[in-house]
Amino acid sequence: QVQLTESGGGLVQAGGSLKLSCAASGRAFSNYAMGWFRQAPGKERELVASIAGSGAGTAYAAFVEGRFTVSKDNAKNMVYLQMNSLQPEDTAVYYCAVALYRPGVVTIQSAYDTWGQGTQVTVSS
């Protein structure tokens, strides 16, 4: 059973940066794709970024526009999301998720099996 725990959220001013972390426990996840998603109030949850199990491949939502970077440390069972140039529209609860048995980049939300509890990111203008 995989458990995911996000951390690193908080309140930041527009133009600022945050780095989210996701710790995975219960299973070595070097073979599994990981994803970051977000859900703003009144909106559906959406993909932010995905990274392959090896960490060699990544994919980003169009709204990221080069501001975010996803990375993975398989030795530590950690995945990260570095977010720069944050804007108020980035305000949301951010979730990490794992797509078990899928080693490549996964952009389909329904393919993710296990989710963390989420961490709040609030960007003030």
C-alpha cells in the first residue's frame, strides 16, 4: 500500500516561489509515474505536471508556461514541484499522485491510483 504525503504549501505573494514535496512510503516507486495536480475552489482537479518513474521524462500543463519544474529522487522516494513566478490564479490545493505499474509519463488523471491529502498554496496579489 503506497502512502503519499505532501508538504511545502503556504502563502506567498505574487511573483514568489514555493517548493512542494511529496514523500512516498510503503513501496519503492522508482518504476512508477508520479503526478502533481491542483484543484481550485469551484473548479475541477487538473494536471500540473507528470514525471516518469525513472525521472527522465516530464510533461506539464500549458498554464505552467515554464514556471514550474517537477523532479524525482528515487533514492529518497520523493517527488518535488518547484514553482516560480506564482500568480493568484495558481491558488489551489495541490496533490501528488502515483500511477502504479506505469513507468512512463502519465497525463490522464484517471490513470493515477493513489493520492496524497493535498497541501494548500495561496498566492496573494
